[in-house]
Amino acid sequence: MKLDILKNHWLDIVFEGKNKSYGAYVLRKENRKTTVRALIIGSILFTLALSAPLILSMIPDSSNDDIVLDQKIVAVKLPPKPKKEEIKKFTPPPPPPPPKVDQVKFVKPVVAKAEEVTEEPPKIVEIKEKKLGSTTIKGDPDAVLSVAPVGNGPKTSQVVEEDTQIYNTAGIEVKPEFPGGIEKFYKFVGNNYRAPEEEGLKGKVYVTFVVEKDGSLTDIKVLRDIGFGTGKEAIRVLNKSPKWNPGVQNGKPVRVLYSLPITIQSAE
């Protein structure tokens, strides 16, 4: 018998004696149906893709419709802005004219013949205690004497600037000091400092702070510590410190930068 591989009855020969519930047998048996179905679906999708531009062109586009609104423009005339009244600066009245005083015409002396002299220059007695001018004027002896007021001069206000400069302990007149001396300060630090519980821990913590004009300590900084919270503990102790005696420069209290090493040595 001649075997046609395009038909499904040859599958029974191939899968004879085998598990036909296995997926390969089912897939090969339904291969023709699957191929036909895929061909139909592909043809439909291909036809839709080709006819899509024609379908879109047949759909009316309502976005191009012009919408005309009937609007009436009304011109509104705004009232003019009120002009700001100009504030006239106060100008004092002009001073009264000075009273008339005796004035003698000054005649410039020239060299001429005696018969050519038409006007002789005034004599020294005539111009004594009188003004010289281009004409001769008789003064008013009853006029009130007016004297221009004398001002007080420009007012100057002296502003005293506060000295906020931070001085160094080197070169200052009076250095800041803890009440009772530096030994009392070391004793205060030793009584209040809580060293960390670390065996064999030793070293120095270097701190700086500013002694203010009122003796309080501000701007406390740790320059170097040995770890385990030693620097933070030094800041806590210095914040509890009593007020110092401030430094003095030019007879006045000033701000002074102070540095301090704190020796740490844990008990073994």
C-alpha cells in the first residue's frame, strides 16, 4: 500500500505502540486544522491592513468644522487716573534787602590837564566808614539793622563700634583666666570628665574655645581626639564650665581664642 504523508493515517503507524496522549501526537494530528486557521486569520489581518487608509478616509472629520461665535465687542472708556498732587517743597521767604548805607562814587584817577578834569575823586575824609560804588547814594540812618542768623554748624554724631574681633592669647594685655587659676580648671575638668571604659586608652584631646567678654565659653571645637567619644565628652564638660575672667585689651574686655589639651588615661 502506498503511504501518503500528507494525510493523518500515517501517524498511527509512527506512534503505534507508543503513548498517544503525548503532546507530539496531538500536535501532528491537528496540524492541518491549525494551518488552515492560521491562514484564514492572516488573510483577514492582511486585508484589514491594506484597507485601513481607505476606511479612515471615509470617516468624516468633525475637528475641521469652524465654530463661529457671535461676539460683540464693547469699548469701555476708563476714567482718567487722578493726578497726584505735587508736594510743594517749603521754601523760606527771601531775606529783606539790606538797609541803605552811605555810598560814595569811586572815580578812577587819571593823568590829565587841570582844565580837562570834570569830576574830582573823593577825599579820604569823605570815604571814611562809607562804601565805594559806581554812584553816590545817601544812606538811611533809621533803617533796622538786620544780621543774618548764625547756624550751629553741621551736626556730628559719634558712633562707637563694638569690638567683635577675636584675639589670640599671645600679645594680649590680660589673658583670660579661670576663677582660681588654671590648676582649678584642670581639677574641674578631671572631676566632670567621664573617660570611656576602654582598657589601655591614653592620649590627649586638643580643644579650642572662645572666652567671650562676659566670661562664657563659646565656639568649642575639637581639633584632635583619640576616639571612643572622647572629643564629644570634652565639649560637654566645657559647656558646663563656670564663667572665666575675660581677656582685656586697651582697658576693655575682648573676645579671646583659647586652646587646651586634655590628657586621657583610663584605669587599667
